[in-house]
Amino acid sequence: MSGEIQRRDSRFTLPALIVNEGDRAGRRFVEFFTAQIRNANTRAAYAQAVAQFLLWCEDRKLTLQTLEPIAVAAYVEELGVTRSKSTVKQHLAAIKMLLDWMVTGQIIPVNPAASVRGPKHVVSKGLTPYLSAEDARTLLTSIEPSTLLGLRDRALIAVMTYSFARITAVLSMTVDDYYANGKKWRLRLHEKGGKRLEVPVHHKAEEYLDAYIQSARIEGDKRGPLFRASNRRSGELKATPLRRGDAWAMVKRRAAEAGLTHKLCNHSFRATGITAFMAAGGNIDKARKIAGHASTKTTQLYDRTDDEITLDEIERIAI
């Protein structure tokens, strides 16, 4: 289907604009998504952005050879009417990266998007919903540990909270990625860009992980997924990893059962853990290392200690 990038029978359905450039352009286009972009989430986001842009070009009878900076700039301006600045910047980044790839592959002579500037977008405050330390404890203690799914869900939330880990890194862990280093236990996380991050295990996360692994009887399956999908009818665990969407649905369900009205997402526990760490006197650079961030500026977006307004502070309004 034109304008879409789909996987069918191990072949990509190419946009018409790419097909019209010939087989070499088609191969280069496929390589861009299969070899150049490793992260699955980035690949999906860029695929959507590129597909939308190429369809826009097709509607205006543009080709890769006739595409000029003014056309790319016009597209960016149109996109900004209905999309946020961050979305526009992401779309432009995807377009630039693809066209650069086409230039190095000698499909087009120059990148017409190279000189196009996106909207200025400065993020100084994080928007990820998070839990206070008290609410996080409420959530963890509310999960019934008498069931296997309860043990799994409690361990999963604890690992995300106490290690500041991304949901994709946690769900890609194998049983062997929770391992002993002397008398201490550690987690091996597979982060973005192929990076491996090893962090010590908080004693609470260790307690919850041990209870889950022993109950699930997966100690011997070292290469199997640590957090596993479940059969909806029987509740038994499968040999396949839990999917990100199912983890999000679980988080919302567990929060509702605990009486929490927060609009949580999988990233909420990253923000929750970092905020609790900083509130207890933690160092921002240490938090950066635990979270696997390249810059403390990114880590600071997850530190929400300044968001807390206490009743004592409100009572200072002496009227």
C-alpha cells in the first residue's frame, strides 16, 4: 500500500515514490529501516513519519529527484499546524536521516532537507506522570502476592522503579540477566543503542524478584524471558516475553485496584524512582548513571521533587 511501510511475507510494501525510483532505491529504502535504525520504537516512529511525508510528496507530484528545500519546509510548516513541536522535530529528523541515507547510496545528489530548520522546542520540565513515594508503596503492597500474576506484576513494577529502567529494557531481560555478583545481585539491562547497563538490585526488588522466579519455576531457563506473557484464561505463564502494551494495561489495572487515580504509563516508574532518589538526597550524576542517560539534562526531566507542594507551605498563606 502506497505511503505505508509494512512487513508482509518477509517483504516490505514500498511507497510508490520509492518504487518509481527503481530497484536500487527500493533496496536502499528497506536497508534504512532494517539496518540503519536498530531501536524498534524509533524504527516504528520514523516509518510513520517517512510514510506520511512521502504520501504528501506523491499528492503534489513530487519525486526524490525534484524535491527541493522549499517543499520540505512547506511540509514542515503544514505539519506544525496540527502537530506538536516535538512531533514536527521528530518527523523532520526522520526525513533528514532517510534522505542522507539516499545521498550516501547515490540515489539522489544532495539532501533537500539538510537546510530546513524545525521549530524551536526547549523542554525544561518533564510531563511524565509519576507517583509519590507513599503512593508507590501503596501500589506495590496492594498487589496480591498469592497469585503468580501478582508476583510477576509486583516484581516488574519494582524493577522499573528501583532501577530507573525503561520498560523495553526490562521486558527484554532474560532470566540470566538477573545474576549474582559475589554476595550481591545485579540486573543486566539492554538499553537503547545496543548499550548494556548493569545496576545493583535494591533489596525490595530482590525480594520481589526471588518470590516471582521461585513461584514461576523459571530458574533453570536462563535464556528465557524474565517477565513472561500469560494465558488470559488460565493465568499460566507462557514462554514468550510480556509485551509493552500488555504491561501498560497491567499498570493501569493495578493502579485502579489500588485506588490510585493517576494517569500512569510505563515510564511513570522511571520518574517515580528518580524523584524518590533525589528527594532522599541523591546526586543527579549518580541518577544519570543508574538511568543510563547521556546527559543530566535528560535525568532532570524525570526529577519532579520541585512539583511537590505540601500543606504546610499552603498554610503559610496567612490571611
